[in-house]
Amino acid sequence: MLTRRTFLQGCTSLAASAMVCARAGAVNGEPIRTIQNRIDRLCRRALNERDARAAIVVGVVTPDTGSSGQLLFAGRDTLVNPFGDKLVLDARTPFAIGSTSKVFTSGIHYMLHGPYEGRLGTWLGSRMTMSTGVADLQLRNLAIYEPGLAQDNKGGVYPPDMMRSLRNLFDYMAHFVPPYEQGACYAYSNIGWALLSMASLRLNSLDTEAFVTEYDQRLKQFCSRFDASDTSVFHPDMKPRLPIGYNRRLEPLPARNPYRPSFPPGYGSGGIVSTGADMLRYLLYNMGRLPGGVTDRALAYQQTETFQVPPCSTAGRAPRTSYGWFHVPVQTPSGSAVVLNKNGGVRGFTSWMGFTSWQGSGAAATQGAFVLSNGLRSTRIGMNAMRELLAPLDQPP
């Protein structure tokens, strides 16, 4: 089996922009070349049209790769850090992953406690002041995006300083009344996932720094299960090692920007930083491709049961969810497949991970991919990559 050390040594020994780290003998090469060509074009276009030094890392798992996988890189020749210094793009280059952090938090909770049970008020200590409505929130509803809280990923829902510290957050929660009936409608709540991460730690302190430290320790404990040793919460000293970040218009973040993905109380919702090598290991883990994965109870719990309710405040159909993941049907020339996926976006960075539904089949997932980028739209790149991987081998690129 390919170990993480062997994988990293192989990846860092190659320097071509179209580098592919793959198991010898992989035969399904055409989709990989197509994905590589696409991300190369995206980075060239960003550089030529916007003078943006875009970087993309794509991880791919196919039936041919077993318990390893393949990494693709684009933008290696021009990448710089936030201060304009040349930056190496390889398997260990860190990227903020934004809300993809949520599925890590879900995994941490199961590792520590098993299935989601009980009310928020019984998991948080007496120092964490909450209204009755907040205390009554069920952890399960927070984890399946039916929290009774408002959708807040566009901003403007809560006071701007509320998430600066745990004291600010729980001073507000002491008098807050959730606007919707929990378990009755869908809403994407970053605050809900932040509270869930605190419940997983049975938090009973308003010391924000201590919370960050403990969450980071539990994150590392969880990631050690699939040999992903470089993943952690954001720390300010990471900034020189990060790629320069770009907004949606591919405008660079100013060098004075702190590059913090969220305020520290929200790190369990969107504050994790990871690398291509670690995300590939996490993808393989979620696909059941690592030893014991097919019978892993944590994966079965988080991925199998699905939920779908009307949206709380928007028109149209709400997505189908499980614990942290979204289930999306994907049409290909050979039919349809369901892809479990989660994306993330914070100022300067985007991420995406997805894989074919496999629970109940008796075998691991067949195809999967992830994307890390310093500004380009990872969700579009990732979904296009999955469509390519799911297309019949005899289809033209």
C-alpha cells in the first residue's frame, strides 16, 4: 500500500506543471489528462486576463488507484505568497478550506461521542449562557442543516462583532430566539455548526484561545486516523506559507489582510487549513478506500441517512443532506449517479470535495475528487471533474 511518506516523496520529486502522482499501471488516464488540461487553462486565463497568480490542486480517485490516488497541480510556475514572494505549489502547500471544515467537525463529534443525540443545552456548560430556544436546539438538527436558525452564509444576519469572541457570542445567545422551528426547514447556518463544534468539546469556558487549542487538538486526533498530519486550524504564522488569495473578481487580497478565514469561535464551521496530500487522504477515507473503510460505522452513520425539507426562507427545493454532506444527482452520458459533496469559500480561497454514493453497496466508492484553489470556483471545477470521471471511457474529452 502507498504510504503517505512514499506518496509525498514521489510528488515532490516531479516539477512539471502537468505532474500526476499516480500508481503505476493506472489505465484510466484520459479523464485525468482532460482535468489537467482544464485547470491549466483556467490558471493561464486568470494570469493573462486578470494578472492573477491562480493555483489549483485537484485530487482524483478512480477504480484504478486503489488506496492511493492522484494529485494534479496548475499555476505552479507563477504562484506567490501574500507578500509577493515565490511560493512552491506541491502536495504540502496549505490552503484554507472554508466550510468544508464542517464535515471534519462532524467526524470529530462521532469520534468523541458517536451519533448526534440530545440538546445543545445539555452539551454546553453553565458558563455558556443561552436562551431556552437556543438551549433546546437538537445537535442532530444542527448537523443536517435544519437548525431553526437563519441562513447566514451571505452575512447580515447577526451583529458584526458577535463572533469575535466566545463572550460576545454567548452574551448574544443568552437572549436570542431562533426564528424557525428546528427540524422543519432547511437553512445553511454557519453559527449552527460553530455551536455544534463547541458541543462536541462539551465547552464550559469563555476562553476563546483555549477553545481553539482544544478544537485543534481534537482535529489532529481525528486526522491521525487517516494519516493527515498537516491539517490544523488557522494560525497567523501560517500566512507566509499560504498562496496569495483572490476574491471572486480575481482581485488580490491586500498584503495587510490577516488571511484569517473566520473569527476563532467559528473555526469548527470554516477555519481549517489543509494540504493536497491531507485532503487526498481524507477523500480516500470518506470513500471507504482505506483499510476497514467499507465497514466503518462512522462513515455509514454520516453518509447513509438522507434528509430533505422545504427551505426556511428561499424559493425552490432545498438540497438533500446527510450529516454535513450534500447529496447531488449528476447526469452523465452513461446515466446518473449521486455524488456526496461539500464545498467551502472564505475570503481568498475555495474548496470542494465529492465522491460517488457507496453506502449499502458492500464496496468502496468508485470515483471521487477534491479541489483547493486560491480564488477560482472550486465547486464548478470539482463537479466538472466528477462528470469527467463518471463518463464512459470511450467518450471523447
